Amino acid sequence: MAFLFSPSRTRWKGLPVSSDSVSSRSAIALLWGTGGAIGKIAGQLVVQITLARILDPVAFGQYAAVLTVVGLGYILADAGFGSALVQKEKLDSTDVSLALGWSLVFAGIVAFLMIALAPVLAHQFGDASLEPLFIVCAILIPFQIILNLSSSLLRRDLHMRGLQIIQVISYTFFLAVSLPR
């Protein structure tokens, strides 16, 4: 994508832009964001296909159930603090600290509820063996929240290249680590 715009060029897709303007930074961020979204979708597709081939149908169903509950828990725990950091016009360290603190409080509450409700959730899915999976995965929610706030700060400053590279590397690394040997 560097061939579409580089800091030394003064035109991007036929439009004159200065190399340090908001419009040029936004254009670069758009390209990296689009490329990263495509890469993320491709990575998710590869992971899903790989897991569908490796896991038996029962284990894959368990994975899907846990992923659904953890995803909903993550959405509740986020409570929009990451988006608020991106949208706030003037941001200082107090805003970031408050967002982190409240996000961790919400994440702790959601994780605690998920652990406490693990037997009920497992019963709702009709599989008692899901209970320990819900408990273990609940612990991941606070870590996801911290990552979301970091990603939001990168997105706010239009550092999409770094964000997308980190996401692609993490998908690749964790896919490689999770494959049976």
C-alpha cells in the first residue's frame, strides 16, 4: 500500500495533499485500517477452518458457545470507554486513567458474574463440561479490556499501521501456538 501514498509524494489518488496534513494521515490510516480489516477477517477464517478441521463437532460446538459468551461479556465490560477515548477532542492522562480504572471495574464485575454463573451458563447450553471453560475464559476479559484501551489510543492517533501489524502478528502467533504438534 505504500505505493499509493508515501510521504515524499504530494498527490494521493490524484488529490493534492501535504505529507503531514490530517487528510494524508487519514488516507494512510484508511488504507492500513482497510488492509488490517481484510487481514483480520482472513485470519479469523483461517482459524475457524483450522479449528473445524482439527476439533471434533462436540469440541467445536463448545468452542463456539464459550466464544459467544466471552464476546458478549467483553462488549458489556468495554462499556464504550475505548470509543470515548477515540472521540474525546482533548485527551489527557486523567481521561486515560479514568477509562482504564472504570473499564477494569466493569471487566472485573463481568468476569466475576461469568465465573459465578458458569454452572447456569453450562446448563443453558446443555453441557456441564463447559463450566470450567467459562471460568477460565472469564479471566481473559480484563486483559482484553486493557488491550482494547491500548488499541483505542493507537486508533485515536491514527497509528493504524502499527495496530494492524500487531493484530496480524498476534493472529499468526496464536494460531501457530494452538495447533497440535
